[in-house]
Amino acid sequence: MKTDRLLPYFLILPTIIYLLIFVFAPLSKAVGLAFLTDEGRFTLGYFERMFSDGRFLEALKYTFLLTITIVPLQLITALLIALLINTRFKGSQLFLYICALPLGIADLAAGLILLSIFTQHGHLNSILYHLGFIEKPFYFISYQHMGFVFLSIVLAEHWRATAIVLVILVAGLQMISKDLLEAADVLGAKPWQKLWHVILPLLKPSLQSALIIRTIFALQMFAVVLALGGEIIPVLAGEAYFWYYIYRNNHISAAYALLLMVISILMTWIYLRFLRTRSEMRA
Amino acid sequence: MNGQKVVIALLVCTVVASGSEKITFMSTQLVPIAEAEWVRSELLPRFTKETGIDVVFVGAGYGEFADRLVAEYKAGKGTIALAGGLHGDYTPLVRTLTDLSKEFADLQALGDRTFIPAFVELGRLNKIQAYIPWTQGTYLMVVNKMALDYLPEGVDIRALTYDDLLAWAKNIYEATGDKKLGIPAGPRSLLHRFVHGYLYPSFTGYQVIKFDSPEAIKMWRFVKELWQYVNPAVATWDAMDTPLLSGEVWIAWDHGARLKQAIIERPDDFIAIPAPAGPRGRGIITVLAGLAIPKASPNPEAATRLIEFLTRPQTQVIILKGVGFFPVVKEAIGTAPEGPLKVLADGVMAQASSKDLITAFIPSGLGTRSGEFSKIYRDTFVEIVVKRRPIREVLSRQGRLLKRLFQETGAPYPPPDESR
């Protein structure tokens, strides 16, 4: 009897040890770095320096702008593809695999691939040149065309990371009971009514996890921005990297990391709060 | 007595015969694959042949370099016998390094090499000889010969001023419609060096003291004008060799090592010239790399022998020929290498012998915060020139950060500021 009660705890013990060593230990170290000087005195100076930095507001702005542009776009694209795949047309499995392929591409690689398209000697410029639209290369990636740089980052992320949302949504769709859909058909629901009143509500848990994962990743987005935006478009994760590796102040770097964590937790909380499924609400 | 001798002889024999002594040399310099390969296949085998000591060369970024030195120091047990890094790499790590005063005196006693005294002095950190000078680098300009057709009349290319540079770039733009001037501004570029070590000393005479002075305001107005002729793609370029080779840029400023490849690939197409002079003189930076022995070094004796080898005048010339890093011992300077590097060496020598020189050093003593110094100048450039924010406002804000940085660290202002 006693072992039965203890067994679950034994079983999760390895996970807990793993989390303690590889998640909580570094995390507490990061908190320490952000609030303590090298001599171990408490200070808010690192946060003050971060907030007063000339690039901070811009980094914050672009992090949010990119997130609120990319995440909804990905969600819509992924939902459309998932619904398409769910019609089980011939070859839909193959189509799913092809759509999921970019999952295997590292974000830096994705950024570099897009860079090779948009750079002054890139594919886009050579196509435009050969078609006679331009006489000399157009500088898409430059200080003069912030819009293009922003767009190329959105494009890279959209191409690379939509697949993860897609996979989650396809799994979610497949879990929806056929009986419910057939019942809707019997009651004479039109396709969009079926989508709106049956599929989407039942898909909510999947949408929720997809949103949480994607938003957190979008907030942490860094390699793609680094490859395409250089320093033109700063983001919070990039600033954390720059402060550690280039400006060599790990305290301020930790402050950025903590800020990102707080924002991520906040966003997750918001999703959990506002996308609650019916059973949770009843409970 | 006799027995003792036999034992000693035996010991000597074992050491010589084993010959498999192996040390690790970790460096933040010569990290790019081509350079590291050269170190492994060309440079270090000479040392191994001479001493029987095998050297494992490990290239590392600053983060890894610092992390390993600190970790091995804390553990009291290390694998890195010798470290190679920039002056600025060592300043936050002095506590992990051995005092090399005695080793340095031994090297001097050999009598075959005279280190540039200012470099030795820079290697003294926290009252110890933290490193021994190894190589020096500098930043200069490389010009495509096609640009020479547009050089304003009466301008001496070896004594260029910033006004000449502006007129030159403008001529090219008006004639070809292209912005052919290149100053690297990518995230890993050395843009900040251009601002604090070239622009500021040339226009204000100082790196720090006159950061937000009226001269500085005039300077930034000039830079904004110059920026109109800078290639708009610079934000993605970390080094200027590629755009020089592709022809997107005709006149480029960068670190010698980051311009080298252009000259090596097409030595007949390019020339190297001194950086321009401003109203106060020709501000230039000298970058110093040094060799240090960590306190946790497993084999300081072998490391000392490697230092002796690497600072030997002959080796210094080999390094110049191999990778274009310039010597720090006087006996090696003047031995101009043959081939494409002569083009670069000519530029470096012409720059070093300019009469109106103001030599700036990358500041030391800022410790872990030396990166913030770079950031202030970089941000200032981006805010004023790229984002077009009001000069006065940006200068006073960034100037406050700069003052606070030196106040909080107690670091001396870097030359030329402190010497005046």
C-alpha cells in the first residue's frame, strides 16, 4: 500500500533531478547574475542600465511587433493546411510530410537561406535583373529599407516554424470524434458552421498549446534576426546575446534573459486564462 | 654520488626519449579555419620539430576562452598550457594568469629581440606581466585601383584627409551612380573601432575627453555627410574583403586581417593606404595580441618555450607572411614580406610612419566592462548617422554613460587621452 503511494514519486524522481540540475540551477544563477554584483551585493543597476539603453525600447518594440505579426499569420496558415490535410485527400500524408520538412531546418540556416535570396547578389535580384526589371541590384537588406528587412524576417520565420503549429493542429483535428461531425451533418450544418461551432471549439486545447509554444519561441527569436537584420532590427534575445558575447557584461545579459522569461510567463498565463476549455471552466 | 648522476641521466633520457610531451594552446586569434589550419600545419610543426613538444591548437571565441580560463582557474587544474588573446580579452581575466615578469626578463636576456616598449607596458595588468606581446594589428584602407581615376586633383593618396575622402567618394558617386565607400557595420564588424580610434582622435584629438564637445558635433555632421556615399548594404557586412572583391565597394576601411583576403586573391587590383587625417591629425589604433600562461597551466615550462618560439624575430616574419599579423619585435619590422602581403605591409608601414599620427589604444582597465565602451561608440554612430537622431541629444546621453563607465571602473582614459 505504502509503496503504491510512493511509486509515482519514484517514477518522476529522475525528471525532477534533471529539472533541478539543468533548469532550476542555471535559472537561479541567472537571477543571481541579474541582481547581484560580482562582489555579491544586491543591485538594481543592471536593470536600470538595460532600461536606459538606447536600443532597449527598440528591441522591445520589434520583439512584440515580430511576435504579433508572425504568430497569428502562422496560426492561420497552419489551420488552413491542417484542415486541408484533414479532408484526407489522396496523398495528404505525403503533403503533410512535405509541409513539416522545414521543422528540420535550424533557425540560423533558415535566416541564411533567406539572406541568400534577398542579398544584393541574391536570387531575387538576379531574377529581377534577368527579367529586365532592374538595372543594378536593389539593396533589400539595408538601413534604408527597414520594411523589407522586417518582412524578410517574418517570411523566414513563417516558412521555418509554421510546421510545428501544423503538426499540433493536425494531431488535434484527428482527435475530434467523427460522430460529432456526422451529427452536425445530419442536423444540416453548413461547412463553415461546422468549422465555427464544432471543429474550432474542440480544437481549442491544441490551439492553446500551439499558441503558447509559438509565442514563446517567437519572443526568443534571435538567429533569424541576426542573420537577416544584423543590427538593423534589434530584438530582446539578440540584445541578451550581444551583451554577453560582444559587450561582455553577463549581468545585463541576464537581466534581458529574465525580462524575456517574465514576458513569456505572462503570455502563457494570458493564453491559459483566456483560452480555457469548457471542462476547465466548469472545474 | 655516481648513483645520483645515473638517475639524473636516466631521467633526462626518459624525457628526451619519450618526446611525446603535448600541450594545448588556446587562442582567440587565428580562429578562422584557414588561419587555424595554417597554424596547425605550418607554424607549430616547426616548434615540434625543434623541441619535440606537440602542440594542440584550439581556436575559441571570447566567451569560450573566458569560460574555460575561469573554470580551470577555479578548479585549480587545467588543460590549457598557453593562451593567446587580445589585450582586451585578458583584462577581465588577469586573476587567472601567471605573472610572466621573470619569463619576460629571460626573453630580453636572449638579446635577439626588442619588444616595442609601449606594448610591454600594456601587458602589465594589476601589477603583473599578464601577457607577453605576440602580434599587432591595425586598421587601414584598401582601395580598388579603379577608384584612383576619380581621386580629386592634387590629393596625395598617402596623406589623405577626411575631406579628401568625402570629395573622392562623391566624385565616384556622381560619375558611376554607385556608393562605393565601405565602412563595415554588420553585427560582428569593427565599426566601433572606426568611431573611437579613428574619427574621434582625428577630429577632436581625444577618444574620450571630448566625446560631446563642439568639435565632436562638427565631426558627426561630417560623418552624416560622408554616410551618403557609403554603400547601403554595409549593415550586413562584418568584413570588407568580400565586398571589395565583388566590386560593390572600391574604398574600404577595416582591420588589416579583414582586408587581407582581397589583396591575396587579386594583389594587382588593390592598394593599401593609410587611414585619413582630420583637423587634429591622423588617428589610428594599434591592436595588440599577447601570450599568457594560465595559473592552472599543466605545463608552464613547455608554454614558456612556445612563447620564446612565437616571439622570435624569424617566427614573427613567418606569421606576417602566413596570416598577415604584424610583428611586435623591432628586429622583425622592416623585413618586408614578398608577395601580396607586401601591398598590405606597405600600407601599414606608410600609416605607421605618417607624420601627423595620433596613436589610439583600445582602453584597458575597464575589466569586464570593456565591451560597453565599444557599445557606446557603436550606438552613438547608429543613432546619429543611421537613425538620424539629434546629435547633441545623443552625445549628451551616451556621453553620460561613457563618463559613468570610467568613473565606476576607475580605469584610466586610453591613449591619446591620458598622455595629454
